[in-house]
Amino acid sequence: DQQVKQNSPSLSVQEGRISILNCDYTNSMFDYFLWYKKYPAEGPTFLISISSIKDKNEDGRFTVFLNKSAKHLSLHIVPSQPGDSAVYFCAASARNYGQNFVFGPGTRLSVLP
Amino acid sequence: DTEVTQTPKHLVMGMTNKKSLKCEQHMGHRAMYWYKQKAKKPPELMFVYSYEKLSINESVPSRFSPECPNSSLLNLHLHALQPEDSALYLCASSQGPLQYFGPGTRLTVL
């Protein structure tokens, strides 16, 4: 049973437009959420995170929104750039899990010039 | 410095070989992790070390043997692997809820 879901395996967006990547989770114990970006044959790179006490966190072109009642979070990238093309993983953790992070299956974003 | 380093970058080994993967971080993080990632799949947790003690072992076969010699180093000893063990092996460290990943070791088992 997948605790963290990313239902869109891929997404294509025109350069300069907004990219919206979605993530859903089932475990209400999760209280910290992270987005990672991954290029082929490289390790995931941390992008942005959000704690469950917030509903929005912004860092430059990246904004993460959290809707706890819907158990849903989304990553907005605006404006999208070709260098943003990568696989984006949503991850979740809970204090009670110790150091156990759960990753979603990832969404491949392609930003077209 | 938010860097986690891993060596080697690539490794090809036979099923009878013994090899080791190495991971190092100098951020003072007290939790370190091994993940396995197959193509088009998310990272899959293998082991977690907390304060140099193994705290999580996700039912990994004994042909994978982790070791944490000190708070900065994490090794993964490999012996008698199978071709299906070919994958990208990622090391990560964390202090609190944020994990930093290394670049990974691309392992091919022939």
C-alpha cells in the first residue's frame, strides 16, 4: 500500500508557464513533507519542504502548498525553465517514525522551450 | 557544506566478488541511510544508522552488510550479489527532518 502517491507519472509544460506537481498521502501521522529533484544517474537534491503546522512555503520560483484535511500537497514552479526538467519526488516523514522517510513514485517534468 | 560524497561512482562486479560502497559526510549529522533505487522507481530504504547504531533494517538480504565506523562514514559491504541487485545505491544523512543525498553508486552485477 503506497503511503505517498504521485498520480501523474509525467508532466509537460511550456517554458515560462507554471508547473504544478501533486502529491497525496494516506498516513495522517506524517508531519513533514519534502520535495526532491532528481536528474538521471544522480542523487536526489532537496528542493523545498513544509511542516504540517504551515500551509504554504515559498522559496524563489518554488512554492509548496499543504492541505492537511485533504492529505494533499502540491509544488508550484513559476516560471518553469528547461533546466527544471527532471524527476520530482515527494517525500514524507513523521516524528514517530524516527528517521523513516517515505518517497512517492515520482513525476517526470519536461519543460519545453 | 551540505555535501554527502560516495565512492565509487560506478561499480561492476561478478556474483562471487566482495566489494564495498563508501559514503562520507562532514555536516555533523547523526543519522545516515542507505537506499536502493531502480530505474523509474523511488528510492527504497535499506538501512538507517542513528548515532552509529543500526536502527532500521528494512528486511534486506544478508548479502548486503552495512557498517558505520564513525559518525562521518557509512559503508555497505557487498558479497554474493545477484544480477537483480543492479541499481543506483544512494547514501543520505540527516539531522532532523531534512535528508541530504549523495550522488549515488551505479552498481552492475554480472
